[in-house]
Amino acid sequence: MKPLVCLFLLFFTSEIRSFDIIIEEAPESADLGELVKEFEPSLAERNKRSVLSDDDESEVFTEDAITLHSYKVESTITSHFVNTMIRSKVVNNAKHSQNMVFDIQVPKGAFINNFTMNVNGITFSGSIKEKSVARNLYSKARARGKAAGLMRTNSMDMENFKAELNVPPGSKVQFEIHYQEALRRKLGVYEHAVFIQPGRLARHLEVDIYITEPQGFSFVNVPKTITEGFAKLVKITQGDKKAHISFKPTLDEQRQCPTCSTTAVNGNLLVKYDVKREESSHLQVFNGYFLHFFAPDNLPTLPKNILFVIDVSGSMWGLKMKQTVDAMKSILEDLNSDDQFGIIDFNHNIRCWKDELVYASSVEKGDASKYVQRIQPNGGTNINDALLRAIFILKEASNKGLLEQNSVSLIVLVSDGDPTVGELKLPKIQKNVRTNIQDDIALHSLGIGFDVDYDFLERLAQENHGMAQRIYGNQDTAAQLKEFYNKVSTPLLKNIVVNYPMESVSDVTQNSFHNYFKGDEIVVAGKLKPESIPNLMSIVSASSAKKKKKKKKK
């Protein structure tokens, strides 16, 4: 499928959620009963012959007699749309079946579109099953000594999968996973992260990232390369519109030490780039579909009305609270003089630094910084009342005419746990927020650590024009909090609507947006009518710091 068509479909596709993908050789009716009827009609198509090269002359033998012959990751990026393939070939030199587990991370928002397993030259395709069903099928396949594969899911910022393979004795098994994602521009860059964790030394290890951008590159770099020792092994070849990043360590270069039999390859390869922009609006038309990229930069900043709602319950004690305070001190310093702000800290009680918003003068920012430094975490977590208080303060300021014209109102919630005091039912909290919040207020949610119900915070944000992000509770917490603030600190437009002539377009993805921040990009995909004119025109309307503006683009 062509990139533009794939991207159009991706906009309507839900994220990877709680399911497992199972692959097994031809099932036996004695074990699987009625499930055979599901598998049998597709076996003729699934059992396509595939060539597994026999260039095994230099295998890497280990104590468990499992050889990882090859491990390959390949990403192809075209107009910010990514197809990624992970392929691994293993050989079981033992006289009994063995189980192998690979850790695989897929970006949140991506979806897996292919999972196959090749056993001694025969290819089998995966099917999506409910978790318990998939794991039961895999257990039965293992008990019979059959080749089988299982993709087990776990939801985090990166979707964490366990690719589990049962490899029969003397067998060569190759598994292959394909996933797709659309890159989102943040803070002026596109980021593509490839997670590389072969788990053991590989005879052939290759990572290739191919990028094609019709607008041309303004820059391409690789700021993160698993470890510093691997940086010199990353090769970047860049042209005007095409780039290639490769990472191909030899067997010895993979070793943790010169005599080690374990691998040092375990981490992310991060690619950052941006494209040239002669104009803020760029339309691509291909095969009856279109992509519209809108990313203005040279605009004055809209003033902000921002309320920080900070969880100070007992679970925030220690490093998490220290890092949050450090981040808040830096964020407060960055507020502009025409911004208005407030701070609400909550545990089982709700406390306000001040009962109303104040302008971000040097005196007020200094006083707020001293306030957050005095916070002592304790008690329970009353998320419901804290958010309703924040909404009330913003609504009161608006009703009294205290907010700047064309200003942007934001609530930033920072929490590390579920509610334990007040309203405890998450759907009820969501309903209370939706009922009380005004449409011109955006709610952003930051979940610290692994105990927080991130799905709940994500729903809160998505239902109220905001973004959500998981903040990992470690030494980098302050940097992660500050990075998120940077994403929403510079609003340039609000109430953006992108329209197209009705006679030219039949279907479009989301075309209205609450806010646009500096360094972001608005993307609209759509389908053209067969009789549409050759030069598609778009009309973008939005409110800026000066006045409501309209922009036409052919």
C-alpha cells in the first residue's frame, strides 16, 4: 500500500491495546477442536515457501545451543510515515525444543500489521487472539514440541512486547514483525526511535533507516546510539531529499568485553530530523489522496493562563517530589510577563498558592518558587476536587473579564497515583471534568512512575483538548517535566480550522484543532473526488496574537 494511503488509514486506526498475536504450525484437531475450522482454510495461503539462506558457516554457539544467526531492523520513512520491520533468525542446535524470548518495543500510536514465522522454509502468519486464548494455544503448541510464536503486549509509552518463540530441535526459525506509525513533529523536530535488543550475540546484526522527504531536509542527526561506544559505528548518508542511517556492528564489536559471550547491544537508536519549509503550508497529492502539513513558526506568542495542579500525596515523597519541585522552579522562571498562572497542590486536601490567577512578574514567580519548595508530601489523593478547583478558577477569571483577549487557558495535572480520597470512580471523575470545563480550556496530564493509571490520565487529556505523557520516575524526572512544558509553553494559534472545497474532497481526517504550539505540525489527510481540480486549495482560519486570520493555499 502506498504511503499516503497507509497514513490516511492510520489516522482512523486505534492504537495497539490489550491483545496477543499467536503463530503456530498446522494445529491438531485433538488439541484445538473447533479452532481447526478457523485455521484450515487459510493454511494453503499461509504455508508459502520462503527462502532462508543457509549461510550459517560462522554460527555463534552458546550454552543453551541456541544460535542467533541474524537480527535485522529496517525502517522506511516517507513523508513522516514509517514502516518498520524487525526480523530475527534463530537456530536450535539442541536435541530438544527450546523457548526464546525477545523484547520488542513499538511506539505508542503505532500498529502491528504483520507478524510471521518461517520454520525450515515454510511461512506461517499470526492471528490476533484474546490474551488467555493466545497464551493457551501457545502453551499447547510448546507441549507438543511444535514451532510457535507469541507476541505478548503491555501498555506503556512504548508498547512493550515479548516475542516468545518455541523452537523445535534442529530447526531454523525466522520471525518477522512489521509495524507502522506516523511521526509527530514536536519542538521543531521529528523523532524516530528504534529499539534494539537482540538479547544475545548475533552473527549478522543490521539496522537500516531510510528517509525520504519531498520537501528536503533542514538537518538529520542521531543524538542517541545505544551507548557512546557505538556512536562511531553509526553511518549517516544524506542527500537533499533522501537519507540513510546504518548501524552494523561486527560480532566482536557487539561483545560487552573482548572475551565476553554476552552482547552490549541493548537500547535505542534515536534519529531526529526536520524538513525545509519555504511556506508554512504544504500539500502532497498522490493516487487520489492528499496530505496537508501546516507548521507556521514566525508568529507572535499568545499569552497563557496556566494552572499547575500538583499531586503532593504521600506517594510523591522523596525523589519524585524533589524532581517535580526542581522542574517547577525552572518552569516558573520561563513564564512570560503577560502570562497569568496559579498553583494548586493536593493530597486529601486542596490548597491554592493564591485563590486567583496572577501575572508572571518576577516577584510573583519568586514567591511561587518558594511556595513549591516548602511542599511536604503526605496523605491521600483527591484528583477530582483538585481539577474542579482549577476549572473554577479559570472560569471565574474568564467571567470577570480578567483574561487577555486571544489568550490560551491550560491546566497541567501532575500525579503519580490513582484517587484514594473523594470521588474514586474514574468514569465519574471524567464526567465531572467534562461537565464543568469550558471548551476553551485544555487539560494536560502527566503521570509519574509506573503505579499511575496512565490510561485514565490519557483519557482525561484527550477528552479535553490536551496531551498526556508518562514521566518515568528517575533522575531524569525534572528534565522530562520541563520538556513537556516546553511543548505547550509557546502557543501561536488557537481555534484552527482547515477547510477544502466540497467539490474537490470527499473525506478528511480531523480538520479542527484547539491550539497550535511552536514547533508542532498540524496534519490533515483526505480523499480526493475523481473529478477534483488538479490544484487542491485549502483555507486555514485561526486566531493569532494579533487577530483572526485566514490563509489560502494551493
